[in-house]
Amino acid sequence: MPGLEQTVIREPATASPQEYAQRVGRLAVAYVALFGISLTGIGLLVWEAQLFVTLAQRSNVETLALAFVLVFFAYFAVLSVRGAAGAARIAYFAALARVRTPEEVEQRKAQALGPPTPLSLSAALNVVLEKEGLPYRPFILPVTDGVGSMGVIEVDGAEIKHIGALKSGSNSLLAFFVQQVIVVLRERSIQADLDIIHWRQIDDEGTLQYLALVQFARNLERQSGAATLWPKLVLTEADCAELERRLSVLCPALRNEAFLPDWEYAGEHKLPLIPEPLGLVSLSRTEKRVDPVASMGCAVLAVAFLLILLGIFAFFPPWVPGT
């Protein structure tokens, strides 16, 4: 069973194409909510500026704190504006699907997204992945449906790449692919301990260093004829065909996701056992990748909490001298 950090933070809801599509929908809603709440917060501060300045001055709170809150809202409004615009385009195509055929809608999405990008995303696995009959050689799995291509996934040992994608590509697609490999192997009664341990877009130096070590082990294994020097999983032709089918079903969700910005960052959470100002002991947990759904969702909660707090003061102002 995956841990809470994997289910919520790293790879939320990517176990099936349907869940992946729902995840994209939640990400679009998060961008719209973040943009809308930020604008509402700015409007509330401007509308009740006199009240908030008076409350700050009469309650011995620095008036500069209001400027910080204003900048806080403005920052998240700028951060989410592209996502809100992308969510509007997704909503437009969803409405268009009510009067057009699905194939026509997907074709219009592809035209709106433009040509494939020459860039590629890559990640490093904890094991080597090979195709039966092609030892030590890379292989590709197309990500395409009847409308067009969304690129290919190239597997080269412990490295997986998303090549030929529209816009900036999708690290979430790589996470989805890994989970589908686990499911397909499980159907053959193979319990695969497979996971992504490095993301090149986030940590390129660490990824290249790890992949060089894996390649050294593979070259040594091939030249010496020794037993497996690095953990390895082998996919059959039937496994690859099933993976291609699952990737094909995912294409509509990938086109929707391409309209949204892709914020890829690592994350760190600290829990002080002895609070500040002492802070002598604290616990910390680091994730090499935080899925945009988790990061934008946390941002929405933080901004919404601040807006609610301001709303309480605006509509139920406390009594202080001079108000």
C-alpha cells in the first residue's frame, strides 16, 4: 500500500486514466480558486482599507502588515493567472463537447496547443526496466490516440523520458506510467518494487550522477557476462501492448493538462518539537517532487484562510478605541 506522502503529495490519483482526468480537473479548479480568492482578497483590502488601517493602528499592529497581505494576494494572483486562463479553455472545450463529437473537440484541442516541443522530461527509476528480447537497448511506447500523438515514452535502463510532448510535457505522465507498469506486472503475479527516485527537471545533477552509476553497472554486466548487477524488471510484448493501450486512453486528459502551467518543485516539511524562539529540536521530511495538485491545493487553503480572517474583521469588526 502506498504511503500518505505518495498518495497525496507525490502522485495523487494517477492509478487509472479516469483518476488522472479527475486529477487534471482538480488542478484546474485549484488554479481558478486561487486566482479568484486572491482577487477577492485584494478587493476586500481596498474596499475596507480605512477600517483595516484603523484596526492596525489602534491594536498596536504594524500597518506594514497590511501591505504584506496585499503583496501576498497579488503574488498568488500572478502565480495562478495562467492556470486560470488554461482552466477557462478546458471549460470551453468541455462545453463544446456537448454540441460536437469527442473526436472534433480533441482535434481542436490539439490545434490550440500547437506543434510538439523539442524539449523532453526525464526521471530516474530505482531499477532497470527492459523489454523482453531487447536487453541493454532502449525501447519506446507511443502516447497516441485516433486524434494525434502526445509524444512517446522512451525507456532506457533506469531512465524514462517523455519526448515530443505538447507544451512543456508532463512529469505526472511519467508517474502514471510507473504506476501502470506496477499494475501490469502485478497481473502476471510479479510484485514490482518500482518507483521514481530522481526528477531531472528538479534535480538535474543528482539525476545525471545516478544514471551514470546505473549505466556503469549495466556496461560492466554486459562486458563481463556476470549475473544482474543492478535490479531489473523485464516487460513482455503483451505488457507493452497493454501499457500502450492505457496511455492511449490518457491522451484527452493530457491535452487538458497541457493548457495548465506545470510547477515542479521539491518540498520540505518541518515540525518543531520545541517551538521557536528556542527551536532546539525539529523533525523534517523532504519530498523530491510535490505534485502540482498538492502544492496548489495547499496554496488555496492558505489564501482562503487569510481571506476568511479578513472577512471576519471586515463584516464583524471588533471594538477598539477610535473605531
